[in-house]
Amino acid sequence: MRRILFVYYLLMNSCLLFSQEKSKPYKSGEWLQYRMSYSGFLKAGTAQLELKKTFLEGENVFHAKGFGKTSTVIGWFFKVIDRYESFFDSQKNIPYLFKRDVNEGGYIIKRDTRFNQKTKIARVEDYKYNTVKEVPFDNVQDMISAFYYLRNINVDTIKKGDVIKLNLFFDSKTFPFKLRFLGNEIIKTKFGKINTIKLRPIVQAGRVFKENESVTLWVTADQNKIPIRIKASLAVGSLKAELDAFKGLANSFDIIFD
């Protein structure tokens, strides 16, 4: 069920959204929920993202929380309960604190990462093993802050085929994350027809994915820039995540009416 986990991660750190307007594409109170299915019929699980404004050590920050879990049926074979939290600067969108608390089929991770933006040292505290590690970093986002950071990037100069890059700090290391811009596409959803930005993350082919570009994402082309659909062609079957419910959007949710 590692395939399901990848889509959870993609929803949490989707690195896929771009704002063409100066107004913020999100605000405090935004809440998104996704339903996940395997091979088009089997319910695989749900994922949620919510955003609130708060203070952290005197800084005005956004507090974003991500939660994902497998369905009851999938849970019989491989139960997943993942919780992620990120505290990031409300203006600069740089991360200050990232919290990861997951149970993936009995594999438990409980870890906090504090980003000192002055010294550029990340303090990674692992509560499972009772260890502390200090790691240098530069110009990175955590899994959750990346989702909001890239929603502010201007897409006006991006052309079809261009690759967007981001440095992602995850599990005490910095990883390059890449997305290829595929253009615009109108898709049918439970809410109606939506104009979207189509993207493709460049993933590693192997036991899970058929090829290194087998995952496709669709993001609303309105001012909110929220992921509305993710499809992954797997070595066996396929996995899809779709926006199921939302509230507290900063801008109107644009639907095409015939």
C-alpha cells in the first residue's frame, strides 16, 4: 500500500499550484477533503488539509494541518493514519516548525523539525528513538508549507513543457522535487466542469509506478489554485484522489456552466 501513501504525500506537499493574481489564493479557515479510490471502484481512503492563522514564538504564522487515513477495507490489509502539521511565515511562507506523526502499517514515525531561519540549521527531534539531529539547510520547504508556497508563484511566464523545481526538506534531508507543466484542461468533477492547470511530477519508475511520469495532477485554474484531481498509473492498477468537499476558500470556486 505504499502507492496509497505516495498520493497522500502528494496531497500534503503537492508542489503544484500557481497564482496569477496578487490576491492570496488561500486564507485562514480553508478546509479541503479528498476521497481516494483504487482502480476506479475500491475506496482507498480520505485526506484532509486545513489552514488557520496563529502565533509561534512571537511570529505571525499560518498553521496548516494534514490528515490522511485508509478506508476500513484497505485498513484490513494495511492501515494508515498520517498526521502532518506545518507552521510557516504568513508573508514569506518560510517554514518554522514541521510535525510528523504517522502510523503506516505499524511503521511509526513521530518527529518534529524546527527550522532556524537565521542560522539555517534544522533541529530534527525523533520521539520514537529519542534522538536529536542538527542539519544545515537553505531555501527549503517542508511537505506542507510547499503546498501553500507554490500557490503564490506566478504562472504567466511558464510555458507548456517547462519544469518547475523546488527543494523539499524531508526526513532530515533536502530533496529536489520537479513538476512538468502540461497546459490547461477542462475536466468533469462532482461540482461541474472545471478549468484546470495540468501538471506531471517526475517520479522514479520501479516497483510502484509504470514509468517516471505516470502521475498526473489537475489544479483549479481560478484564483484558489487547489488540487482537484490526482491520478497515478501503478505497476498494478491505478490510484485516484479527487476533491470531495471544501469550505473557507479565499476566492470564488469557478465552475463552467454549459
